[in-house]
Amino acid sequence: MTASATTASPARSYWTAVACGFVILSIGMGVRQSFGIFLKPVSAELHIGREVFSLGTAISMLLMGLFSPLVGRLADRFGSAPTIAGGSVVYVLGMVSMSLMHGEFMLILGNVLSGIGLSAAAFSPVLGAIMRVTPKEKQALAMGLCSAGGSFGQFFIVPMAAALQHAFGDWRPTMWALVGLAALMVILPLGLNDRTQIAANKKAGVDRQSSGHAIREAFGNRSYVLLVIGFFVCGFHVAFVGSHLPAYISDKGIGLSLFGITFSPAELGGWSIGMVGLFNIAGSVMWAMMMRRHQRKNLLSLLYLLRSLVFLAFVVTPLSAASVLAFAGALGFLWLGTVPLTNSLVGVMFGPVHLTMLNGFVFLGHQVGSFFGSWGGGWLFDLTGGYDAMWWISIALGLIAAALHWPIVERPVVRPMLAAA
């Protein structure tokens, strides 16, 4: 990571990048996570099962992962700002398509566009820019704060969308409000300009390794492969909870009355996702700061183990508003703490030149997990009439991920041929 540290911008510049990255992730991930509140009303209006809606969401997440390596390559070569801005335009077009949908075709088309667009406006491109423009000694804090943006979006946008839908009594005006919010993502990448750092790396000669060689090197590395597989579990957890927890709470009829204010089960579902986001603001920063003193791979093992324990406690505890909020808060501390740990671990192993592209492949593993977490939840619900199987699958996968991360070797790869050149 030496090159990114020596070419970092002045303090004012990198904090501008952190602020812009925070807001981009807040909007992009917040709007994405709000799709769960549309599951029941859209499925009812279009007369489709939950599996169809869940399949659309799953396709979006899968495409988001499939395009991540390509988007990462573009960001590594041409800069993060134009890459993220272009993706944001496609994302907004996808949101417009879903706002206008009256059938399954527009639902799938909107998800396809939003998935492709969000691949360029998600964690890998944003954090890749942050790591380039931030001095090494400040990277842990900067990445933690920027990652927390995705959580702040959940805390602010998802409950807002749930409240708007309750007030309008219709999902379409709510979706159009989210379209307007997403449009801001087109101009925000101006603060994530890392072309100076990319040019400096080229001038310093640290980019001798080709993209093809970098990919072969990474997938020939056992630790990298374990990281990709482990991130599958993170995607499965996040997609299942984000897509189906609001519907699960609504199905159970769990509402909340607090200080004379009554929240419907649908509103509590939105607030539960918001609670996850609120607590992960602290969680993202906490896990990122811990990597300054502890190995990232050990922290990842601990995080996945704790996730399994939180899922288990939620399953065996009698369901109530209190248990829902407690689950949301506990899971929030563990929600996106994986992101700065995983992205920076790739940087430690392979350096800054192909960082975004290689993180894109890791993120692909995450999104394959997201596909099965989202679609699988809807499929098993339609098949069994409930989500019990998905909760137990989530517990088992968390334990598997904890075991997979433990043997990872956390050190830079050795490249004698490139060093000689």
C-alpha cells in the first residue's frame, strides 16, 4: 500500500472524498435495502408470488457482482469518479423502470439496470478510491467512516420509505421519491477523483503487472479464494435479512406501541432495517479501527461466529417487538464490518494497482450469496409458507464462514520476477 500512501492528497482532499463516498453509499445502499418494503404491495398489485419479486432482486444483486470486476478494472485504469457517475446514471434508469412497472418484464428490467448501475456505485469502487487518496495511517478510520455510509442509508432511507408508503397508501409515489434521491449520486463522484494517484503509480512503475497476471495470481492464492468464498456468506445474510425481514415481521403481525405512538408491522419492518443501519454506523468504524491492532482474518472469523449466535438467539427467543429491535441492533454491529476488513485485506495481499478489480471479484462472491439469500428466501417461503429454514441455513453458513477465514495468510504476496524487472 506504499504507493497509495505516498501519493495521497492533502487532508482536506481525502476528507472530501470520504464525505462524498459516505453519501454515495448512503443513497445507493439505502435505496437498495428499501426494496424489501415493496415486496408485499408489489407482489399483490402485480398478482405474482414472492418468488418472482425475490428473483428480480436476486438477479439485480447477481449482476451487481458479475459487473464488479469489469467496473473495478475501469476504475483502476480511468479513475473512480467517471466510473461511479456512469454507473449511477444506469442505476437511476433502473429505478425509473421499476416506478413505471405494470408487469413482470418491467420489474426484471428495472432490477437488471439497477444491478448493473450499482456495481459501479458500491463499496469496491468507492473504497478503492478512498484507499488511493488517503494516507496509510488514516486508512482504517477513513474506510470505516465511508463504509458506515451504507448503514446510515439504511437507518435514514429505509424507515423514511416505509413511512412514506404508509402515508401515501401506495408504493409508486414512494418509489419516485427514491428515484429523485438516487439522482444525486450522479454528481457526487466529483469528490472521488483519484486520477492523480493512478497516474503517479504508473509513473513510479508499480503497474508493471498486467490485469490477466493479477487475476491468475489472485486465484492461485489459497487465501484469496477462501476470502471470496467467505464473502458469499456475508452476501447471503445481508440479502436475506434486507429483503425478507420486513415481510417476516409483517406476516407475524408484530407491531409496536411506544410513548403513545403506534407503529404498524410494516412500519416496524422498515424500522428494523433502519436499526441495523444505525448500529452498524458504530460497528463499521469499530471493526475498521480494530484492524490496526489485530489481524483482519481473525476479526472476520469472530464476526461471522457472532452473526451465527445472533441469528440463533433470534430464532429461539419468542418473537416480539423487543426481540426484533434487539436482533436488529445486535446484527447491526456485525452488518457491514466485513467490508473494510475484506477490502483492506485484499490491499494488504496484492497492493494498490489492481485493488478495485480484485475486490470486484471478491464482491462477486458476495453477490452470488446475495442472489441465493434473496431468491432463496422467496422460494422457500412459497414452498413451505415460512422462513424457518432460511434462519437455520443462515446460522450454519455463519459457522462455515468463521472456519474458512481462520487459515487465511495475511501478508503481501511475493513477486520476485516483477521485483527484478
